[in-house]
Amino acid sequence: MKALLLVFIGGGAGSALRYIVGKNLNPTASGFPWGTFAVNLIGSLIIGLVFGWVLQKSKLSNDSLLLIVAGFCGGFTTFSAFALESLNFLKTGNTSLFLTYVFTSIIAGLLCVWFGYLIMKYV
């Protein structure tokens, strides 16, 4: 029950912050979805930082991991929104924006996880 509550609290905070970022950064027209892109990269960086910290320092409790990783990052990042936005680019025939969004999101997300890990490795 405690684990479920921690994920619930972290997920709520992550979802609320995602809403704020998306509302302020996503365009109303069919432009590049900067808000979704930003939260996915920030979430990737946070996960990289957390796991880098755990691997280097081993000082985070399981409760903290549940709150931050499963809860906050799970609520904050937006794979389903990413998938829908990508599909909408294809449906409207905007193949170049589709390819740009998909490849930059995946590559930059992986780089953010790696960068977060490296930061913690040398701290």
C-alpha cells in the first residue's frame, strides 16, 4: 500500500508539471510539440541522474526510487502523447516533421539518460 501511495503522489506531481510545460510550450497549431519533447528529455535526464546516483552511491531507498522513477518520471514523461503527435504528423502528410520529431526524441532521450548517468558517475 505504501508503494502504491508513493507512485500515486509522484505520478500526480509529474503529471501536473507535464501539463504546465505542455500548456506553455506546445503550439496550438500543428507545429513541433516542444512541450512533449522537453518533458521526455528532462524525464530521461532525471532517470539517468537517479540511476547514475544509485549505481555510484547506492544511497537511495526503494521508496525514493518508487516516488521519483515510477511515480514522478512515469507521470511526467509522455510516450503516449509522443506517439499520438507522431501519428498526426504522418496523417497530415508532414513526413519531414514526423522523422525529425521521432529521431531527435529517441536519440536525444538516450543521450540525456547517458548524460545523467555520467554526471553522477563523476560527482
